[in-house]
Amino acid sequence: MSRRAVLSGLAGAAALISAVTVVSRLLGFARNLVFNNAVGLTDVGDAYNWANTLPNVLFEVAAGGALAGALIPVIAGPLARGMRDDVSRIASGMLGWTLGVLVVLGAALALAAEPLSALSRVDSAAERDLVAFFIRVFAVQLPLYGLAVVLSGVLQAQRRFFWPAFAPVLSSLVVIGTYAGYGWLLADAGVAGGAGEADVLPDGAAALLAWGTTAGVAAMGLCQVVPVWRSGVRLRLALRFPDGVAARARGLALAGVGALVAQQLAVLVTITLAQTYGGDGALSAWQTMVQPTYLLPYAVLAVPLATSTFPRLAAAAQREGRAGYAPLAAVTTRGVLVAGAAGAAMLAAVAPAATAVFEAIGRGNTALIASVADALTLVAPGLLGFALVFHVSRALYALERGRLAVLAASAGWVVVAAASWVACLVLVPGARDAAATLHALALGNTAGMVVAGVALLAVLRAAAGASAVAGLARTLAVLLGAGAVAAVAGRWVVDAVQALTDGIPGAVAAAAGGAAVVVVLVVGAVAVLDRSTVTGLLRRGGSAGATTVAAAEPGAGAADAGAAADALVPGTDPEPATPTTTATATTAAATAAPAAATPTTTTPAPGAGTPAPGPDDPREAGR
């Protein structure tokens, strides 16, 4: 059998999704480790992360959702009819409008750098100047994000998934090199980590950090230029669309704006709370330690199953009477819950080991780094809701009930913002406390994700009937009990191993042992007490992971993965993390090509925190 045939098959597509997800997430996690070693929880780290969040939030609100929601659907029709000239004209129009809007916004952001830096709540004039410098450079990222998303959408519309999935990997490599170079400059100049570093940065260090990160964004788009050309699409700067396309594109672009605004509100509230209540190091610890670790089990366990299920749900929703949709939705939702529960228990179990790694390599506030273990434990239960947000939203998009999904997800993001604020008021009543602020943000995130997950399940039941959520109560009851036991047992193993060993090798061994215990206990409990979930997934064989892909180029078949993950996480920036627009994109994809469309997603910028979740989004740098 040819390599192309393998990649276009169901099992091959699902395996490629998982492989790209794992590679991208692990590389993104490595990038954050390098950041914490080279930059660390310092005033420079906070200035960098605060400034890097602004272009990501601005891009998401101004263009991210619009592009993800409109590009694939309006191109899919002409592609299906073989109208290649119209495809080129539509893509060119999208590119022209995108660059036109984002260049103007980028210029405005650069001009507003000084007043914006005053809002960052930093402590010194040197740090404010550094924030302003970072904002001016990072403003260049706005049109680069737009280029990456347009090119990615053009390729995905043609079911060419390799380069959109691989682009974040290249971005991460560029940013890792940037962080390493920055660390070398500091070491060569004899600069130690800690407060006051902004005052003594060696020449060229800030410029390397700023322009190197921006080069990572550029890499995501530039690596896709040749694949787009080879696909036959000819791009040029234009503002006109073929007749009838502009109105449809405008309507699709406006879909899901509520969820995007709510999510980005949660992002802005999170970074504001981190700076206001946490002070030095809190924002960097949240974005480069807590969130990347939180997203790792989600992306590796839940995202591949949820991603590869969507095309089958979309196809079932288009059959007469939606034949097969409800049972498929029920069993895959239960499967995603199992993955989410295993990930949550695993995160709670290995939290001390992960923190030990950060302590071994991190720079800056050591007491704050030590508090990351408790923050990871508190944020872990939110993984169940987070996994449901990703999967159930897609199930609703397949039914073309995207607005209901948007409302439910928006409710969750509003709760994230409100609960985080209330938790900060309660846990940080006096002077700034970075550790307590991390715990407050973790509690707020968990509360919001639980609300979003429950709301989405209620909406799914209302939209598709009780059979679409059949068996969920039993599965959830089993998972709550088994997950709690597994988390405690896994933590005991981690603590026991760490008591016997030290350093990074000991932490890795402890984490591996704890994770193995969690998997055995959770999967074993489900196999014994909820066999219908296991047999239901196995009966569908490759169906849960089936994505039929036209492998039009080597590597085709990697559908979107985890991007939504990143953008969905408050306090993260949309890194090349395609996550928020996942919802809008998926809705549109389902409308345009229900049987096989694959949604785009949005993400965080290199070096910023984590959006949500997936490697297919050109802005997802594998966080």
C-alpha cells in the first residue's frame, strides 16, 4: 500500500493527528522550560509576557474569529466545483482585507505603546520602557498572524493539513533559539536573574528577545507560501471578491464573535489580576508554568479523540433523520470525559514532579516556583470541562447549532473572569502575593470550565435529544470516584519516588510512575464499572478516530489538533495556540463540507502563555 493511501486512511489520519499533537505540545513545553531558564520569573519576563499578550488579543478580536469562520466555507464551494480562479480571487481578497486591517491596527498599537505600558502595573521606569519597546516590536506580529492564518486556511480548505500543523513546530524552534541566545547574552554579561534585571540588560538582549519572537510568528506564515503556490492557488493583494461572496463571508465572519469577546475578556482580566494582585513573576509563572503543564495532558489525551470524531459527527448530522448521530455523540463524549478525567488526575498526581523540574531550571522567585504545585492541583479539575468545551462545541457545530455552543462557552469564560476576581479578593486581601494569586487564578479557571462543560452538555441534550447524552451520568460517576482515587494514589507514588531521588531525572521518573498509576486505575475502573463506554468506542474501531483525508501532498491527513486548547485558556495569548476561533471555524467547516471538513483554530503567540487548544492553527506554537 502506498504512503499516500496510508495517510488518507482512517487510522492513518487519526495516528497523524496524535503524532503532530504530541510533537507540537512537547516542543511547546520545552520552549517554556527554556524560557524559564533563560528569562525566568523576572521583571523582564513579566514585561515580555504582558506586551506579547496585546497583539494576540487584538488579533483575536479584530480578525482571528472572522478568518477562521469565513475562509474555509467560502473557498470550499468553488473548490468542490473546480473553480480554481474563484478560489484564488477569494483567497486574495481575504489576504488583502486581512493585511489592510491588521497593518493599520499594528501601526496604532505601536503608536500607543507608551500609554499602554503605563497600564502594565510594573514597578520601575526601566520596566515600563521595556514594555513599550516590546509592544512596538510585537505590533509587527499582527499582519504576520494574518498571513499565517490565511495561508493555513487555504491549505486546510484543500485538505492539505501537513504544513498548517507543522508551522507551529518551526515557530517553536525559532523561539527556543531566541530564548537560548538571550540567556547566553545575560550569562556572558554576568547578569543574574531576579528583580531589577530590566535595569542592567546587556546591549542587544531586549532586541533579540523581541525580534526573535516576532521571527517565530513570521516563520509560521512564510513556511506555507510555497505549499500554497504548489497547490495551484495564486495570491495577490486585492480587496474585491467574486459576486455574491462578500456578503456570505461577512455573515460567516460575524458568527461566534460573542465567544471570542468573552474569551479575550477572560484573558485580559487574568493578566490584569496577575499584575495587580501577584506582582513580579506571577504573570510569567501562570503563562509559562501553570498553563503549559495544564494543557499538556489535555492535548495529548483528549484532543486527538475529539478532533478525529468531528468529521464523522458532521457526516451523521447530514443524514436523513440524523441517523447515527446521537449514539456517536454519546459514546465519543463519554470517551472524551474518560480522557479528560485521566488527564486531570494525572496533572494532580504529577504536580510536585513538574514543579521540581521548574525549580531545577527556573530563574527568579524560587518561592513562587514552589507554589506552582498547588496551582496545578487546583486547576486540574477544570480539564474535564475544558475537554467538553472542545468536543461538545464541535458536536453542536456539526448540527449547525453554533450559536448555542457560543452562548454556553461564553458563559464559562465570563465565570472564569468573575470567579478569578472574587478568588483574588478572598485569597489576596492585603499586599501583593504572587503564590496566592496563582491559586486564585487556578480556582477561577476551574470554576469557569466546569460551568462551560455543564452548559454545553445541557445544550447538546436540548439540541439532539436525551440519547445524545445517554450513559453520561454513569460514566461521570465512575470517573469522579476513580479519578479522585487515582490522583491520590499517583501523588503518593510521585512523593515516594521523589523522596528517594532528586534532580530532573528523579522528577521525570516520579512523574512517569505517578502517571502510569493514574492510567491503570482510571482505565481499569472504566473497563470494570462502565464497560459500555469501552465497547462503544471499540465497536466503532477507527470511527472515533476516523478522518478521511485526501492526501494531496506528503503528510496530508493531519487534521487540526489542540489549537483550540490554547486559545481557550485565559491568561494566554493567541500564539501561533489557535484556540478561540476553533468554535467559529468548526461551525463554518461543518456548514461548508460536513462530511470531511476540518476546522481551523486559533492560538497564542510564541513566548506568550498558552489559547487553547492545537497544532493546526498557524499561530499555535505547541503550547
